[in-house]
Amino acid sequence: MARGTDAPYTSFSLLVNRTSFIRLTELGELMTKTIGVPAEVKDGERRVALDPHAVAMLTRVGLQVLVECGAGLAAGFSDVEYQVAGADLVSNAEAVWGAELVVKVKEPLPSEWKQFRRGLKLFGYLHLAAAPELARALQDAGVEAHAFETVSDGRGLPLLAPMSDIAGRSAAIMGAYYLAQGSGTLLGGGAGVPPARVVVVGMGVAGTMAARGARGMDAEVTGVDVNLDRLRQLQFDGTVTATVASSSSAIGDVLSHADVVIGAALVPGARAPIVVDANHVRSMRQGSVIVDLAIDQGGCIETSRPTSLSNPVYEEAGIIHYCVTNVPGQFPRTASHALSAAIAPRVRQLAVDADHPMLAGSLNVADGRIVHPVVAAALDTSASAV
């Protein structure tokens, strides 16, 4: 018997019967009948949008879920597990993209744009503010495009947070690794040797988790943000050892002594603001490391440019830059479980009513237009209200 094929779904079916998962009659009439889950094609991307547990939940409410063969293998989910969950396995991407609603992790690459068509709904991480060509392709094809990263629940970004959590944890690991390759410095120092200095710019979910990871390796960590209340709390609970109110001059001062700089500044839906300029970077010590977690949205460090998991770093001004656009993809099982748990209820709701409050802010492109105001502003186009 393949690992994890039968037992998890016996217990899962009991869970469904005991808890308040919404059934078809409670959801109302399904406007969308078929969901497609293609294999990811981005360099090094090993995540899958829906794990077998999420597929089981969706098929139980009457949805047909088409999963491309092998889509979950790199994340540790076999085709058999998807079959047990009720999915229909298909052998080619075209059949999956033929579904009414396609759910994927990363933005479609140009090789996938041929699958765009009028009437297609797309749900995934799109980051259109930094991808004008993709935005135009979606518009020209008449795709209704919903983005994970712009969904808001009034308190935060619930579909961005799980991946920000993992990316932040990863940033500390990558920073420590490449610092050893660069200046030869151990993040936590040693007896008689001071620890490395880590500066985290932007103390949202990703920045906070990066700071926690670096502190866990005994680094000195300075948090930079515009929110003084946030900085006060993070210093109080020990997440950081020092704080700096964000300004260009203050960032310049603290970066000149930094060994690792982690950029995590974010404006939801918009292009990331440049908060670390080239002069700041040139002031850093040779062999230091920059990790730009905002690179999906264009990057918050002036010298950043996108890299891939197969070629993750480059050097500029003697500083190692790690600017991978899909950091969580290197931890596919953890990331897929976390992402799937967050998006599955919203995928289910999108099949019924795209205007539901659970999907607030998701719609980016419709009827050939950019309809999310922040995304439209970033792309310098007009938009109707979301």
C-alpha cells in the first residue's frame, strides 16, 4: 500500500461528517463545476496548490477536480492519494487548463499563456504589479484572474501569510548559509567572537519570522519598520535585539554595520517600495548578504533582480544577493500543506460566488480590465471598484 493512501482519508471522512464543513446544499448552486490543478512549471517550484485533503473536501461538495498526473509528487503527494481523495487524474496540462477554474501556486509563465481563454477563471499568486506583460496577456485573453496575495480579511492578507511565514523562516537559513560562503562569518559567533548583525527591513509576517529565525541562531537582530508600536512589541517579546524607525538615513546607518540584510517591505497589491538604495548597499562590508523577500513584487532593494532556485545568487558591489522569487518552493511539502489549508475554503466559495466577502480583494482582472485599484495604479491603468 502506498504511504498515506487509505488511513488519512478514513479519518478525514469522519472529520467531515462531524464538523461544519459546508456541504453543497449549504453552499447553494455551484456556478463552477470543474477545478484544474496543473503541475507547476516555474524553475525549482515543487509546491502544488491543493493537497489531497483539500481535494477531498472539494469533491465532497460536488466539484470535479482535475489534477495533472505527478503534480504533487515533488511535495510528497502521490497520484494514488489524489485518486482516493476523489480527483480525476489527467495526463496532460491542456486537459487541466480546460477546467472552468484553474488553481495554481505561481503566476503562469509565457509557455502557459496559450492556455488563456475567455471564460477561464484563474486563482493563484499573480503579483501583477511587477508583471505587466502577464497582466496584459490576461486582459487580452479575457481571463477572470483572482490573486491569492490581494485577498484581505480586514485584519491582514490570509492567503499571503502562510507563504510569508515560510519565506521568512527560509530567509534566516539562506542568509546564514551564504554569509558563511561570503565573509566566512558564523551567524551566531562563538566564544570570544561576537555574533553577526542581521537587519530586517519590514516587520510584517515575513520579516518577523526572519527575525525569529536569526535570533534562534543567536544573531544580533535589528528590526526596521515605520510602525513604532510594532517595533516596541517585537523588542519587548525578544524577537529583535534592537529597533530602528524607518528612514533613509537611519537605514543607511544600520546597514553599514550589517552582515545580513533581509528586505521584507510590502504594500499589498502594489509594487514593493525601494527602501534600501544602491548607496546603502555599497556601504555594506564585502561578503555580506542581502535576501530580498519582496522580489515577487519587484523587490524593495535597489540592487535586487529576480533569481531562481537553480541559480539563486549573484554578487554586486561585493555583496551576495539572494533574490529567489519562489522561496517557499524549496520546502514543498510544508508549503503545500500550509497553502492548501488557507486557500481551499476560498476555492470552494469561488465556485459559488466570487463576490463573497471571503474573497474580498481577490479579483485583479475581469472583462479585459485591471479591476483592482492598487494593482491598476501600479500598472498605471484605470480600474473600477473591487
